[in-house]
Amino acid sequence: MSKKFLALLITLTLLTIGCLDTDFEEPNTQFSLAVELEDEEDTFELGDDEIQLFSIRYAVENVQVEAVGDNELFELDPTYVNLSYLGFNNVASIGTGEIFGGSYTGISFDLIPPSDDVDDELLIVRNEAGEIVQRNSVAIVGQYNSFSFTIVTDEFTNVEYSFDRNVNMPEKLGSLEVVLVPEWQEWFINEDRDGLLDPTDPENEEIILDNFKRLFTANAFTVGEE
């Protein structure tokens, strides 16, 4: 290789690198949302009563990051969430996207009955002919004092969970990862906090479902937080 050709090659390489440096665009701040059954213990005792949780199943859409200014909506497909202590289904990803940067206070989404392709006999109930006869947005399955229980609802509702602080993220080169942790033991504690609600009693189902909608902890993990 001649010295003249080598000098030309180096010049072209430097010009290329210079163009790449000029054209390189810093990535937007990334957002992700997941749900996790954090506690490995699936049984909770209070007084003489015992609850064992088997699974939590529900469907969501219209995920938003709540902000001091305008909220940011993610146009994700409806997502089916199946969390279980039976097996290895203790974590479920809801979605990812980009955010514009700003001060964020929490997240929200809609609980919805799922689409037809969801294979869950509690959320999509079919008759013997295979026809859909009921769509549920939430199903909670477990055992109370050795008696099995299943709580379902077809309610379409919005839920919101706040961070423990305002999270200030840049427009570029950041990451906001939100992990929702179900406070499921709290769903079943009675008003006096001296015993458990009996989930096999239909009169307690609405209370437990209201607790389900309220009691998740939104943990925010950040990179590049301002």
C-alpha cells in the first residue's frame, strides 16, 4: 500500500467519523412498566385466619405516565397480565416506550375485559359451544382457611399509582423503569385490622376488589434522573 493511498484512506476515515459524530442523535429517555409478585411467601396469617394467594390475572390498556404537566400516553395494545405463585409467573411486563422528559408523579392505566385471543377461562368465559358468555377484567384466585375462592369482576375502570417522590427525567439519555408490587396481603385485612376478610363471602368481594385497585406500590428506578 503506497503512502499516498494510506494518507487518503486515513483522511476518508476521519471524515466519515466526523460525519457520524455530527449525525449521531442521542436516544430519547426510555420508559418501561412491569408488575412483580415480590414476596416469595404466598401465605398470610392474621388472627386465626389464613390466606394463600394462587394467582392474579387482569388486562390493561391506555398506560400513562402521570406528569406535573401533560400526561404521556403509550399507544400499546391491550396487555394480559398473569401473576402466579404457582410456577415462575411472578413477573409480567406491561409495556415500554419513550418519554419526553419532565417531572413525573406516577402511572395510570385502564383495567379492561381482554380481547378474544386471551386464553384465560376466568377472564374469557365460554359455554360448552365455545361461545363467549362473560368477559372479566380481573380475577383473583386463592385459598382461605383451606377453602378455595375466586373473585372476578367485569368492571372497566381507571387506576392510578403514585411514586414516593416526583421523578425528574431528562428528554435524552435517561431511563425510567416502574415496577408495580401488589400489596396483596392488605387486600384481605378487615377494617379493624384484627382479622381477615372472608373472600368466600360474596359481601366481601367488592371490598377486596376495591383494595386490589388501590393497593399496589409503584417503585421507580431511574438512570439520569435530574
